[in-house]
Amino acid sequence: MAGVTATVRHNWTKAEIAEIFTLPFHELMYKASTTHRMYWDPSEVQQCTLLSIKTGGCTEDCSYCSQSTRHKTFVKPTPTMKVQKVLDAAKRAKDAGSTRFCMGAAWRELGKKKNAFNHILEMVKGVNGMGLEVCCTLGMLNAEQARQLKEAGLTAYNHNLDTSPEHYPKVITTRTYEDRLQTVANVREAGISVCCGGILGLGEEETDRVGLLHVLATLPEHPESVPINALVAVKGTPLGNAHADEDVESDGIGDVDVFDMARMIATARIVMPRTMVRLSAGRLSFSDAEQYLMFQSGANSIFNGDKLLTTNNPALDEDMALFHKLGFVGKPAHAGPRVAPSEMRGEVEISNVRGSELQYA
């Protein structure tokens, strides 16, 4: 194929993304790593902390989620955390090296939860005041709620699309794909950074992975960050139960390996070069060497701490040891890509760039 240019585009076709996605692995890794080094310092990996401020009791039927009231899992509903406890957790996260603090609440939408929303606005103001990036994932938002979160100091809003439009109805029926895109649009209109990605291992086909990337890469503005998750199969959820059934192994549910993750991350890096690619759920199942492969494919952010909402995550000391082993340092808060498109030396074709040429702008 022709060299992939390291310019920011919004007119990708599915065929073009599929051509990149299906490259021989060694070639895909080379192109992704080269793109990454053009836009980002490869030694910097942002550390983020995710806290569940309202666990369980969600009315959605997401077939992978342990927090749905429709599934019988180990998760028991809890009330929304007190503001000061959340701020204390944010301070601990900052002290441990995190520069982004994310707060998640298990509900379908904010709706008319006025008191809860006012408390969340206080949380956002407090975390922002610590100099941290502050992110929330609270389900669907309307335009006014997004505006108020922006005024409170919210840096980013996470609202994942999960998979392709075609596969989505097989995973979730209580919220449409268009609902999710509308929330993303409301967030963008309010001037908040968009964090939007997906999950591998939902029984999707390769075409669905390409389809998700196509939706993200053809938005009017690319998400500032794209989390790539591997399904953590939870007993009691439809996908968790299916994953435990040996008869459905051929359906592609669960069993996501490092090459699946690296191929998804690398393609995202190439088609959205200025986007942070976040190595998210499922990281505990990958070795240090496998995680290194994912960083080499273009991931430049992780979630630290021993929990990601309700699922396990590598211990902090393990991540610190990994950073030391690989020579990584934490990325500062509010630090974007280091090269703007206008600073590029023309439309450099990755296929023609070699190591000695990677001097950036």
C-alpha cells in the first residue's frame, strides 16, 4: 500500500482503515510507532486514576457490565460518595503520580438527579483545583449539564461507543448508538475534551473493530483520548456467562490476546495521530513484555490503582516497577501532542521515514 501520511484526517474510508488494520503485523507496528514518535514523546505515559463514585444499580442492560440491575453479579449498589472522600482519593492519586483523575457513576443518565449533580460539580471544582486533569463518566448528558460541567472545570468526559454501529444492538438495547453520539456532541459543543473508545471481546468481528475506528476517526474532531479495553468477563453478566461456556469460544467472546490489542491500538494511532490512546481495562491479564508491545504500538496512557470501577488492575508498585524497567516517565497534566499539523515538514509519508529522520518539527 502507499505510505500512510502522518497528517490529521477526518475523511477516512472504512476500506482505508481496513487496509491499515490488516497490514502484516511488523509493518503495522513500524508505521504506528513512527507516527507515535512524530506526535508524542515515546518516553511519556500518562498515569490516570479511575474512581467509582456511585457503584451498581444501573438500569442499562450492557451485557458486559457488572453494575447492571439486570444481571446477578458480585456488585452491590452503593450511594454516591461524599465530596470530601472523593477529594481525599484524588489527593492520594496525585501523590502516587497520577495527573488525571476520573470519576464514574453507574447510572444511565444524570437526568433529574439535581442533588447528585451538584455534588459532582463540587467534586470537579475540587479536583481541578489540585492541578489535575479531571474526567467524568456519568452516562448520557444533555447540553446544559455539559455546559455546567465545563464551567466547574471538567477537562474531559468519557462516553464510550463500545463497538461498531452494526454490532452494538447485540451488546446493549437500552441506549442507542445515536444516544451515545449525541452525548459526545453535547460534550464537544460545551468545549470539553472527548474521551471515547471501545471494548474488544464482545463477540465482534474484525469488521466491527474497523467500524468502531471508522466512526471515531471521521468525527468532526477526533476524540482527545481513545480508551482501548479488553473484556474482563464477569460472572453473572451475559458475556461473562458466555465466556465461561466452552461451546461459545469460537464466537470471539473474550480471549483477547496482545496481538488483538496491539493491532487495534496501532490502527487508532495511525488514523488519529494527535489522540491519546489509553490502555485500559484488562491490562492485568497481560505480562510486562505484552504491555510493552502495546506501548510500542502507540498507547501512551494507563489507569493505575488496584481497581477500575469494579474490576482488578495491576498494583501501583507493579506499575512503578514496569515504568522503571521500560524507562517511562509520567506525562504531565494538560500536556497534549508535541507537534501540531502546521509544524510538520510537509505530508511526511511514514513508509519513507527512517530512524535518523525522526527529528520532528
